[in-house]
Amino acid sequence: MRKVSGVLALLCAAMLAGCGGGEGGGAGDSITVGFSQVGAESEWRTANTRSVKEALAPPEFNLRFSDAQQKQENQIKALRSFIAQGVDVIAFSPVVETGWDTVLQEAKAAGIPVVLTDRAVKVSDESLYATFIGSDFVEEGRRAARWVIEDSEGKPGPIRIVELQGTVGSAPANDRMRGFKEVIGEDDRFVIVRSQSGDFTRAKGKEVMEAFLKAEGGNIDVLFAHNDDMAIGAIQAIEEAGLKPGTDIRIVSIDGVRGAFEAMKAGKLNATVECNPLLGPQLAQLIRDVHAGREVPRRVVVEEGVFTQDQAEAELPNRKY
């Protein structure tokens, strides 16, 4: 009887080892990942969260997910909680670029590698994170500006532009603005007459666009929005002001979500620069490699394109977000 009990005990132990406890990094264990998301401020972010959760699923991963609700202090608390729990890897999409040195030094001291997703950080020591996967936000701004220049071919200046910025201090807002101004500044026909944050949300985009229209009247030629959600909010404000979006005011935005393609199909948005949120599978592979101690690139850039009204109807069924 004792022999039978011993065999059963060994079999149970083997089965448990194979399932993995989710707490450590031993052979056969799941990889415990602490992930802090910016929030749920847009269609893009919702799709990004879904992609991450699907890719970091059991049994291979044990995901501990935190929504920062667009507040840096919430992310710092979440990261410290992950460190206290002894997760294997931390991944996060930072609300803003600066203010991370202390908490990332704490993660490094605890021996927990950090992977940045979607947004970069500015730190004094770049060894505080292992790798960064995301879009080239500066290039997205450049692409938006190139579209504006091409769309304005043959038109005399001044061409008056208003800009809906993303969250103040965030990497996409800083970089998209920089890339746009870098290219648009090469042509003296263009002047940015108003620039203000719409916090990446539809409601704020509508509110700020209403203020732009009140200040400038109908004297706006182009709207550049740092994301599609703000552009969609702005379209509502333009229509309520008795103007025709996409015609009276030409509009380019960034992200490439389904809502943007629907707006282009309706003739209300002229172009969107793609920013792919479906980073989950690539993030999962980076986490596997980092956890295993394999060398990874410092920067992984996602491939993206630019879409215009004439492509919207054909492309809309293919959009996964």
C-alpha cells in the first residue's frame, strides 16, 4: 500500500510541475507577467489591450493586468506591486515619457526585466529596460504632413492648420507633433494657427475643436489630429458648426481604427496614418526571449501604412480593430 501511495504522490508531483504554478521561472512553469496599460481612452487602446491579453494567456503565461486610467501615479503603484509580487517580467505602456527612473531602478535591483510597449520613456540609464516594441511616432507625424502637402498641391498659402495633440508629455504626442512640424515647416504656405491637447479622447477632441472653430471662425483649412478618436469628436463639432468635414476642413489623423475607415467611407475624414495596436504576439515572443536570457533588439518597429478615402470601402472589412 505504501508503494502504491508513493507512486501516486510522484505522479501528482509530476502533473503539478507540468502545469506550472505561475509564480516562478523554473522549467515547466508559466511566465508571470505584470502588465500596466495606459487606460481605455480610445478604440486603439481597447484593441491593444485585447491583443495583449489574448497573447499572454494561460497556460504559458500568468498575466497580472493593471489599468492605469491615464495616470502615471497609478502605473508606478502597479509596477511596485508587480515587483513586490516577484513577477518574472514587467511590461508596460507608459502614460508619459519622464519620471520612471526610480521605479525602474527598483525593478532592476529586484532582477526583473522590463519591456516597454507602444510608448517609450526617457531615462538616465537605458539598461533600466530590456527592449521597446512600438510604432515610430515621429515617422507617423511625418507621413501625416506629407499627405497634407500632397493634398494641398497647387493651392496658394496661407493654408491654416489646427492641431489636436494627444496627452501632454506622452511619447506619441511629443513625437507626432515633432515629425509633423519637421515636414510641414519645409513649405512656407502652411501655418499652424492653433494647437492644443485633446487627451486622445473623442469627447475632448470635440470640445477643443469647438474652441478652435469659435476662435478662428471658418478660417481653418486643415485639421491634424494625433489620433482617430479625437478626429471623430472634431468631426461632430465641425458638423454642428454648419461646416462639411472632409471638404470645408480637410482632416488627417493617426491610428487607422475602424471608426476612421467608416468616417472616410462617409467622406468626413480624408486620411489616416496607420498605428498598429495588435502588438500582442510580438510582445509575447519578446517576453519569452527576455525571460530565457536571450539577446533581444533594443527597438522593434511595427510595419504600418497610410490610407485615404478612396481606399476606405475596400479596406474596411479587413480592419481587425
